[in-house]
Amino acid sequence: YSGGPDSTFLMEVLKGKVNKVILAYFNHNIRKDSEREENFVIEQADRTNLEIRIGSRNVKEYSENTSLSLEEAAREMRFKFLHEVKESEGADVIALGHNLDDQIENFFIRLIRGSGFGLSSMSFKDGCLIRPLLNIRKKNIINYLEENSIPFYTDPSNRDTGFLRNDIRENLIPEIERIGDNPLKGIVRSIKNIGDMERALQRRVESINIDRYRKHCEVMRKEFDLLYDSEKFLLLT
């Protein structure tokens, strides 16, 4: 629960509809407003009478020690914290506030970076992770919160187009929407189709026998040579 519109909307959707909701907030200590954001989520937990668990780590130091980008390090540490809370609380699932805009943004990020797989990105359920808002547009979430006077926190860094995701959100997607006739609907359909194809490929390569070791793997050469490059990639990753 970051206090942003997505996690705030998710909180409103879930509270009272499941047995118990516990908010989990991870302070990355990266932005100047981190303390203000943490105070906000604590206030909202009080407002809604929900329990909240607060986590904090030195993300910058972890990023330097692991050679991960700051964004990757933050994500890795945040998810580690969420799983720790899940285990300590005996929770069934970790509910995330990703919405349809996040899915579309991820698609373009991976497309631009030349990702062969993962273009379909997120799914409604992935192990213990669930994403109930994955088919809802961000603007609809914000409209609901504003119409019902539900407070949410606005991260000022979300407007910085120096980050690829923000550049796609602020510039590319509005430009695509100006084409007319709901072009994003076609992109969403393509994301689903790509995901279906990836899962079909995954099932195919799972039938190939492969022995994995710490520094190498062994597979029948004849079977391996019959695979397409994309199937070889899936098999070896």
C-alpha cells in the first residue's frame, strides 16, 4: 500500500469483502518526500481502521552492492518485504494494485528494449500474487476516488519523463489514444494473444527432457536442434 491511487482503490475494493486486509508499506528512502508518504499511509490506515506493516531498507546501497538499477533493486527489496509480511501474518495472498495502464506500459517498455518474451507481462494470478485491477484503466480509478472524496498520495516522480515508463505514460500513450477508435483495445487484445502463445510455447518445451546443473545443462542434441530459437530460449531460461 503506497498510498497512491491504485493501491488506495484496491484497499477500498477489498476492505469488508474479505476476511482480513493487512496493509503493507515499504519505504524505499529514495525520494525526498519518503517520510511524508509514510506518514500519509499511516494516517489512511487509521482512517480505515486497517492494520499496517511498515518496512524500510537502504535501497541505494543494495543497488550498488548488487549492480542492479535503482528501480530493479527497489522492486526486489519491496517484493521480499511483501513476502515476509505474508509469511509472518499467515496471509493467503499478496494483492497488488497493478492496473490496465501498467500492463500497457510494461508491454511498450519490453517492446522498446527488445524483449523476446514477457511482452504479455502481468497476469491476474501468479502464485500467491493477485492483481484484481488488471483490466481497469487508471483514469477510471482516479475518477472513482475523486468522486467519492477518497484521499490518495501523488508521487511527484511519476511526472518525470526522464524515466522510460513515465515518458511512455505521458507522451506515447496519449499520442496513440489520439488515433481514435480505441486503439488501446487492440493493443490489450494483442497482449492477451501474445500471452497465450507464450504459454503454448512453454508447454511445448516442458516436454523436452533437460538436466540442469550449477554451471551447465544437458539436453538431447537431436531434440534441441529441432526447436525454434524462441523455444531454445524458453528451454534454457
